[in-house]
Amino acid sequence: MSLRLLIGASIRLYLEGLAYSLRRFSELEVVGLASTRQDLLARLGDARPDVVLLDRTMPDSLALIAEVRGTHSEVQVVALGVEEDAPDVLACAEAGATAYVARDASIEDLVTTIARARDDQLVCSPRMTSALFRRLATLAAAKADDTVAVQLTGRELHELPRGVRFAP
């Protein structure tokens, strides 16, 4: 069974060249090409892709990633042409991308990433793994700071309205 791909890129030459290159791989089936946000969203339902490849340089690509994942959560999104620096990779992850392919990656790297994305596996450099873990630690610390423990005195507990309970 082949993996169904929908490719989104605003540069037609890039879009068609990528599709042509990926069609060499028997395990991949290019089911649609889209050069605009509206075109990609329109083709999403009809094409029923397993993976959307989305060029990061498309206008509002992060919002488009979030929209695809929000409306079709079963579809994996691979961001293409990502700057391999923490802000860009983290932005893709926070938008909902399953994986990313750096600007200097090869077609073979892309095919490997597509296969891993299908299996919910992220391929990234050790430097980006470290950045992702730092971001998770920051989010966890912020979440812990949001949780404020309230200590009530015995009298305050006794004066609570009937039926109000606090977990110990």
C-alpha cells in the first residue's frame, strides 16, 4: 500500500519538480498539488492524503499547518525547507507539524522523513532535539507556576458554603 501525498508550495517549478522526484519511489503516491492555501484546503478532502508536504515559504504556512491538523487530525504534516534553527523548528512544532525537512536535505532525507512521519516519528538533529527539550522544560515550568496552592485555615474551611469541598 502506497503512502498518499498532497504537496503544497507556492512556486510552481518547485512544486512540480518535487512531485516528479517523489514519483520515482514506488511506496509514494502523489495525489495532489496545491499552490495556494485555498487550493490545498480544497484538495485535502478529495485527495485524502496520509501526509501533506508543505513548503515553509508559502504565505501563512504556520497557520495553514495548524488548520490542516485542526480539520484533519489524521493527516501528518511535514514542513519543507525549514531553517534548522530553534525558532523556526519550534514554530513548526507548535503549529502542529509532525516533522520537518531542513533546507539542505536531500530527496532521500525527505522520503525517510515522510516514512517516519507516517509512523508518528520525528527526525531531527541532536541540536534541534535539545532545543525541543528546552522548550518543553520551559512550558512545564510555566505550567507549574500557574498552579497556585491555596492554604486555608481550619476556620476558613469550616466557613465554606455547604457542598463546597477542596481536595487535600
